[in-house]
Amino acid sequence: MSQPEMILPPEIDRISALPDEMLIHILSFLPTKSAFTTTVLSKRWKPLFHWLTAFYFDDERVRGKEARRSFSHFVDKVLLSPHVQHHPVKTFCLMCGCPGCKVDEWIQAMIRRGVENLDLTASPYTLLLWSSIFTSQTLVVLKLNGFYMELGDFESIDVPSLKTLHLTNTYFIKRKDFKKLLSVCPNLVDLYAPVGFLNDRYNENTGYKNLTKLEKACIYAFDVPFSTVYNVEFLRIEMMERRCSDKYMDSYYREMPVFHNLISIELCWGCFSGWAGVVEVLSYCPKLQTLAIEKHRHDQIYNDKWEKPVPECVSLHLTTCSIGNYQIHGTYGVDDFKFAAYIMQNAKLLQVMTLHIDHDSEESEKDRFLKHLSVRPRISPACKIECKYRS
């Protein structure tokens, strides 16, 4: 006797039964193009896309004239539809290198809709004239990559809510534009600004306002006064060796404040001129816990007279020290060895000393060096030496 056919209950679309707010939240984690495809699922889904608060567009794989036109048309449809103009936006991320796209119009639309997080990447370099970006009262995060900057009308610039400003591969036509931008960001917490200037003049390095709420910063040395970033907890200074007059350098370091809140610093040289500059900086960082040194080559004018009273941070707080391009032979190797030994002998709380050594060194040299350093006295019984070899 045959078994009766089992009748299955109809499937229940539990996802579509969720509240609009939850579905919109789910869609916000999808690539914008994928989120857009949900509009064809049913009438239930079609209007939800208009309420998205996060948009991500990337034309990296767009090739050919027709594909570029299609990409631009799609972004127009998503951002410029009359159905969405009054809906708020939290995040807008655009990576665009297509000529002829309405980038200016898209950004203006996002500003009008109260965008909070704006992330723009241009390829190749693009002149940024969208001064309306810098008049946004809602912008909290601004990340720009690949732009020449010219702000235009200074009087209208005001971004009071901005907390994060990242400027990658960015050049300012005039240095005063950069100064002005920082001056209208009173609530800035995170600054990444190793920027360049097309009319670079060192003697224009005045007139910066102190960023009192700043906690994290990355800057080029001699482009931003130390007093501007005095309040940070995390600091990265690039191009420490930038060439300028001795008079200007002396003035720059004379104005160095005491970094009372600083717990982590990265000092980066393209051309390292000796350990004197490192010890000088450490003397202004009484609470420093983490020190990282990056150096790629050595200057012919090399200053090895750096032995001074041990900075407070070394003797009382330093827990981690990392040295890039550590030399194990020659004159530079002797000085690097002295500095590493100096830290180990005086850092009571040191946990790790990490040395990045050129992989081309002979194995016998590496073994001999490590053995020699390992027997040096360490004031911290917990200190470990880590050697990492660069390929």
C-alpha cells in the first residue's frame, strides 16, 4: 500500500516580514549595486532601497565608454532620484576615475542630505573645488585620497562637527588653505595629514590654531607646528629629515611643547641623521609607552652625540620599542647597537625590543649580533628581544 503524499506547509517569507527599519539596516551592509537588485523581489522590497543611509560606489573594474556611461547612469539613478532627496544619508563612499561623471553633483546631493561620513578617492589626481564639503554642519568623518585642494571662499568654510579628517595623497595649492581648514575643525579628534604644498615655503609655518580635542595625528615634520597637536595620545611624524635651514629647524624644535598625554609615537626618517633627534623628542614625552622608529637610509651628515640624561618616559613608562632598518655592522651598526642597549639598560618596564634587520645580512653576522645583544644588561626582567628580517 503506497504511503499518502505528505503535504508541506507553504513557506513563510520571514525576512520580508521584518520591520522596514531592520531590513534597511541589513541592506546597508551590502554593496550598493547588490542592495539595488532587491527592488525587483516584490512590491514589499521596492521602496526600501530609497531609504538606504549608506552608499558605496567603485568604478575600478569599469572599462570602456559604454560601461562608464552605464556606471554614471546607475549612480545618477540611485543618488539623484526625486524619491530620495529628503532622505538622510550617513555614509557615502566613492572611488571614481571615470571622466565625465557627475561627481560634483553627487557630492552636493549628499551634503544636502546631511551626510555624516564622506570617503572620496580620485584616480588620477583631481582638483577639488567643492567648497560646500567644508560648509557641512553634519559631516563627522571626511577621508580624501588623490586630490589637489583649493578651498576658495574662506568666509563660508565651517565644519563644526568634523571629528576625523584623513588626507591621503593630497596636495594643497596654497598652504593657507590647509591652515584655514584645520582652524574650522574645533572638534577634530583624528587627523591624518601628511600633505604636500605646491607653493611650499617653510617660513609660512605660522598661524596654525591648536587642536585642543585631538587624540591621534599623523603629520609631516616642519609642516605642522608641534603646538597644534600637543594634546594627542598617538602621534606619527613623517619626513623628520626634511631639508630646510638650520635656523628654521632650531626654531621648529624650540617650540616643541611637552606632550603630557602622549603614550605612543612613531618617528619616520627617509634619511636618518642619528639618535640625537630621537632622544631630543623623547625628552618632551614624559608618559610615552610605545616608541617606533622607521629609517630607510642614513644621512652622510650623521650625529652620534646623543647621550643625555635618560628621558623620564624611558625610565618610568616605556614598554615597547621598535627600530626599523636596524644595522648590525659598520659605523651605523655600532650606533644602533648603542641605542638599543641604552633603552634596555634604562627602561624598567620594557616588555619587547623589536629590531627589523635587513635580510641580506649573513647568517653568521645575525647570530653573532643577537648573541652580543642578548648578553647586554636589561633593567627589566620581562624584556624580550625580537629580531625580524626584512626580505
